[in-house]
Amino acid sequence: MIRKGEFTIYNGKEYRFIESDTVEAIELISNDKKDMDNGFTHYKDNIYTKIVQVNEVNELFSINPYAKYKGEIFSASEEGKTGKVLLDTSNTELAKKMGFERTDKYMYSKYVEWDEVEIIEERKPYSVD
């Protein structure tokens, strides 16, 4: 699984989150029904949420995924239908060298198998304004 977005640590467990309309608060997002025992409420389907104050969490961070493929680093995401890794680059020469297809005016993409790449997560501190 490739993770992307904003995350935090709450009560020793990692959660995705979005900023809340409430000042200095965030909304935690879980896919674990057991979190209802910890004050989460059912949102829909397999999604549970809880609003907490920013001072209740350990840290806020943003994750951007990359993949190392044949010695080069590319933006990476998980393709839902095939389950493969989608690599993207705007570097024309690198794209041609690696067999990428042009998917937009300045973008080239390629689907690869999981065992062909090493996933790298770039973590950066995140702050709620």
C-alpha cells in the first residue's frame, strides 16, 4: 500500500487526518471499526472519524511517496484497478530511456510491478494554520 497525505499519532496509533472547521482541531480518519471503542463515530461504509484537539496528538506530518525504479526516483501512486505501482515524471529524456508513455503535455507514466520498485516515503512536519 502506498500512503499519501496528512497523518498523525494519536494514543500510540497512526491515523490519517483532515483539518477541522473547529479551531486548533483535526478530524482523525480510521478504517478500523474497533476505534469506535475509542470515541470514533461511523461516517459511512468502512470509515470512522473523531475530532480531537491538535494538542492531543504527538505530531503532525505529511507523507509523499516516491519509488526507486532502475536506480532513478519517481513520483509514485497505487493504481486501483490493477494494483500496480504508477510512476510519473516530467523529465522527457528519462521517460524515453525508461519506456514511459506520454500521458499529458508534460507528463509521462509507467505501470510497474511491486517487486520492481522500492517505495520511499518522504515525511515532512505539518502544521495546522
